[in-house]
Amino acid sequence: MRKLGRIAVIGVGNEFRRDDGVGWTVLARLRERAEDRPLPPDTDLATCDGEPGRLISLWEGAWLAVVVDAAHAHPGTPGRVHRLELDAGLPAHPPTTSSHGLGLGEAVELARVLDRLPEHLVVYAVEGAESDMGSGLSPAVADAVEPLVAAVEDEIARHGDATAGRPA
């Protein structure tokens, strides 16, 4: 049974692979900012390594899932953010753009086949510059974090307004 109104925000990546940690960094900032500006009560913040089964379990039953992940693009523009919106009713076949072996594209396709996509899925993919071992984001990706945090907060507010009055 799907619980209407739940929002899942998922930061995907590996904080020890430089720019691949952008999803985790965005989630950390969202948690910090939520201390002063609380998120809607049915909002879950989680980090994930990108394994498709874990991603699906985190967004399963959510009305809205917002996923933040690093992406590879050739040629790329480090720090550029791409927004992709999928609705559960649409057949989605996104390309694999994740910096992980099995990525978000595979998770979305598997969830679609298993009828486990959230009602609304919004993906923010950030083009990275560095994915070697180490901590800390490259300057271009670090500069994208605050605007991305604000965009995710706006996404939550916009979709949260749409869920107002819906039964749980």
C-alpha cells in the first residue's frame, strides 16, 4: 500500500571518491538547513551508494523521490546540473550517467519493471571533474552545492504543496 505524501530525498555516491560525494554533501547541507527551516514531516533524507536494490528500497512507497548524484559527461562541464523528471506512469529508459558501475538508470528501469517507482521521481545529476580516491569536492562541483540545495528545497516545497490535503 502506497503512503501518499511521503517524500524521499536520496544523496547517491561515495564521499571518498571526490566529486562522487556531491549527493552526500547536498544531503548533509539539507540536514543542517533543516535545523532552522524544518522540512515537511514526512520527508526522509538518506544517503546511498547507488546499488539499485538499495535505491529502490529508499524511494519505494514515496509520493516524491528526489535523487542527487554525480554524473559523467564527455566532454563535461564540471558543476553543471541536469534535472530529469520522471512520473511513474511514463515508461522511463534513462541512460546510465552515474559514476557507479550499476547506476541510477538501471535502478529506474528495474523499479519501473517491478512497479516500484515513486509517483514522481526527480533526478539532479551533477557533472563531476574528479572521481579519484580522496575527500572533498572539486571547486566547480563545490560551487554547485548551495544552489542545488536550494533547488531541492524548492522541489520539496512545490511537491509538498501538491500533497496537502491528500490522505495518508
